[in-house]
Amino acid sequence: MTGTTIARVTTDELQLAAHLAAVEDPRAGAVVTFVGQIRDHDPEAAGRVVSLDYTAHPDAERVLEGLVARHARDGVRVAVSHRIGHLEVGDIALIACVSSAHRGEAYDVSRALVEDVKSEVPIWKQQHEADGAASWVGLP
């Protein structure tokens, strides 16, 4: 098996190529990628979103590593990273890549992984709007 596991919470810019390399496997017939980027609107925002500030609990990366361990298995490789810090509209906040022998399994694992990242990893965002308003999203 080739590739290396990625499970990172980082201030560094995320690179899709590194995640694709991490899930490389000659047995894989499918690779599903998810790229979550900052958009200029949100249902919880009254106006146009211009940027986000992501904050993570110190255990966030450990939780992410646990999710990779939960979703990866024989024949299924997983790589996922979440960026924290200040991000502008268009910046990449999340990359998740999954490879497996068949597309159905890769799609299923990818969707479950992304949903688990959003619901279980202790990362919160402060959303900044064009008019100067700011609000926290995702706080418990």
C-alpha cells in the first residue's frame, strides 16, 4: 500500500495534491475528494460574509485522528485536514479524500467522514460580514 495518513488541524494552506497522494492505492478504483471553501453567504448571516476566523480546541487534531481511524479500513484510505485561523472568501477550510475499490463505498465514507468532522471535531468559527457584524457559529 502506498501513501501516508493525513489527519491535521493547521494554520497552513491546505493542498489537495498532498491529500490525493495520501490515499493513493493500486487497489483503489475510486477516489472521492471534498473541498470545503469559504463562501460569501450563510443562512445565519444577515449580510454578505467576507471572512471567517476558525478556532480549535487543543484536542481537535486528536479527534480528527480518531475519525480517520474510524473510517479507514482495509481497502479504504482516508486523508483529511481542517484549516484554522483567518480565512477569506474562496479559501479552502477543509479537504477530505477517500479511496476505495468501488465508487459507492468511497462516496459513502467521504460523506460520513465530512459529516463527522463537522459534528465531532471541536472547531468553531467567527463569521465576519461586510457591514462589520461578527457572530460565532458552532459553539456548544
